[in-house]
Amino acid sequence: MSVTGTPFEIPLSDVRVAEDEIAAAADALRSGWLTMGPRTAAFEEAFAQRLGCRHAIAVANGTAALHLAYLAAGIGPGDEVIVPSYTFVATAAAVVACGAAPVFADVLGAHDPSLDPDDVATRITPRTRAVAVVHFAGYPAPVDRLRALCDEHGLALIEDAAHAPVATLHGRALGTWGLAGCFSLFSNKVLSVGEGGVVVTDDDDAAQRIRLLRSHAMTTGTFDRHLGRALSYDVVDVGFNYRLDEPRAALALARMAKVDADVARRRVLTRRYRDLLAGVDGIGVPYEDAAIDDSSCYVMPVMLDDADRRDALCVTLRERHGVQTSILYPPAHRFTAYVQRQGATSLPRTEDAAAREVTIPLYGHLTAEQQERVVGALADALKRPVTA
Ligand SMILES: *Cc1c(COP(=O)(O)O)cnc(C)c1O
């Protein structure tokens, strides 16, 4: 069975699973042990080693990773967590799941839609317990400055590194700058298995709490009992079923071996896109060229000069050129659920960037010819008059 009947000639992302990766998942199925077990442990060890941190804890998805990281930071009812609005909504939703309130902060601008440490500083109150930062598109947010700010105010720094496996800042892996870093293994992410997530931390107490809460805070696991190591268990907290299973852990481990090569190709393609886009009027690209070597290049965002052209441009790309686009992100503070919870907030730079952003196709095996077609399609769409 081939890919899901996409109408697009050039889709936004295009996941390929290699035969050895399928074989690794099939091995897990043949083993007869399907839930969390030795393959999950092996994946965790490989992930921690690659990132250079003490603990990696595999979980059911990236949202669960955020929820557990926030709980490990002690976040609960009455607390505030400062989060970007320019993100996937999970960054904020996981705060609400803890019974706490997300406080949205603004980004630096369309040239760098990362959380602005100066804006974060103005939003700290006696209730603030943590700051969550997102490495948008895989490019490092200023976690060095945010870490210093958090240390100064006694706040936990949580990194939502869903876009940014094996990305760095000053040579240090993103996800390892604060108390905990959260990754997603969702289908369209850089390291994808369908559904899955990882929390990393150097803090032994946080790691222990995350492991406990991942599996209903039981003092022994089903696999321990399977191995005859334990007969029963106590429950020492109120936890969740946020476990990963073995076929996906096996897939993740097999795909992990290729993530550096994939990111290297994404960087080459990103540079090429930037060269091609430099010749197109009416469009800019965020981030400096120098940041590409630090980035996982998860997606390729571009910023239109004129937000009013965006809808027509996306339709032209789809209808005339078969090119899929996406908008990352509709800002979270504008979503009905968040306006209802906390009223209208104004974040001018987030709103500006979010109104002008278009994400264009990027994946490791995208060809040079496809890139030229995408950029040609953008140039064509921008030449068309805007019709009201
Ligand atoms: C994908 C994503 C998540 C959530 O991960 P899931 O695995 O889909 O739960 C959280 N934050 C960001 C920024 C994401 O892109």
C-alpha cells in the first residue's frame, strides 16, 4: 500500500521507513513482548548517549513528555508557566493538564520566531514556576539567556524540543539546557515512529519521578514481573499510562542510527532553499545562515512581506503547482479555548510572524529539481495580483 492518496505532487513531508527499520519492528513483534521492555530501554540509552545527558525516558508521545516534565518541575494548581504562543498548542495544553495557567510571551520577531527573553522577564510574577521554550523549526532559541533568567528567579526551564533532536547551541544539545527537554516521535517529526516521545534530564530526582508517573507510579513494572523479579507492586503517586511500546521503540532505535545523516541532508537542502529564495521578491527567510549548522532543519518556514497574499498564495501552490504548504503556527493565544480561559492577549510580534508564515516542503530525499519547482511556484504565486 503506498502513501495515503495525497493529491500533492510535492507533499510537505514524506516519511520513508527502510527495510532494516521494518525488520527491527517485526523482530519486536515476533518476540511476543509488546509493551515497554528491553527495546525501550535500549532506545533510551542510545538517545541519552547521543544527546550527552544522564537520562532519557521514552513515553507515549510528545505531549505526555511535556506533561511529565512539567509535573517533575513541581507545577500544579495556582502556578503559572510562561510559554510561547508561537508553537503547537501542546506546549500550553500540558500546562493546563497540570492544573496550572500558561502565560503567553512574545517572540523576537519574524526574523527569529523564538521566545524573547526580555518579554519573558516582564511576565514573571510570584506565581511563576517555570518557563517553557520551543526551538521552532529546529533552530536554537536563546536558551543560554533563558537559562540565566530562570536561574536568577529560581524558575525551572523546560525545553519543548519536539522539532529539534540532535540540534545544538554552542555545541550543547538542545533539550539539555534546562531541567528537562521534551521530544516528539510523531509521524512528521525528524525522528518519527508514528506516536512516541522522549523526556531527557540530568536531574536524577526528576528522572525518577518521570519514570514513576509514566506507568501509574507503580513500584515495579509488568516486565519485572514477567521476568520473575517481582510479585506485586505498590502505587506511590497518581500517575498515567504514558508508556511507549516495543515495536515503536525498536523502530525508533533503528531510525535513530540515521538521524544525523538525515539532518545533514536537511541542512544542505535548507541552504539551497535559502539561495534560491534570495532571488524571489516579496519573501524572506527567518534565522541567520549560520544557525543552520545548529539546527535539525525540521521544516522550512518562509515569511511573506505581505500577509494579505498568503491565502491566495497557498491556493495557487496547491491548485497550479501541486505543492503542499502549511502554516506553523496559528498562535495559541488566539485559539477559542485559550481566549475563553484567560481573555484576549496581545502579542504583536507573534501575530505578525504567524500571519506571514508559510511552511514549504522539506524532507531528506527532496530533490534539487523539486526545490526549484517549489521556489518557482512561490515566485509565480507572488507575481499574481491579489484579488479581494
Ligand atoms: C509535535 C509537537 C508537540 C507534541 O508532540 P506529540 O508527539 O504530537 O504529542 C509538542 N510541541 C511541539 C512544538 C510540537 O511540534
